[in-house]
Amino acid sequence: MRAYDAVTGAVLWTFNANRTFETINGVVANGASFDGAGPVVVGDMLYLLSGNSGFVGRPGNVLLAFKIGK
């Protein structure tokens, strides 16, 4: 996942979700492709799904949440 500056197009942030994640409930979680619904911003949080394999890509089962801030 990448975030770009709307004016310059410069990459502001990247995150590689193609890995295993430690979870709160101990369930095995694997990140993978980003091909489903896009990221959602609510307040100061960014949510995105990783592992929505459709026609191409790798399946997974992760909901990622990031606090947005400077």
C-alpha cells in the first residue's frame, strides 16, 4: 500500500502487508494482495483489508488499522 502526495505525486508512506501478523486473539493472520475495497479513513484511523484475492493475487485474512498522525 502506498500513500501519495496529491499535488506532487511523491510517495509519502508505504506498507508491505505480504507477511504474517501477530493478532490480538491469537488467530493466524496472513497479509497478501490489496485488490478488494479500498482504504477507509474514519477520524484519525486508516483501515484496509489485505488478502482479498480475486482473479489474481494471493489470498489472506488481515484487517489492518493505522493511527494517522504526524
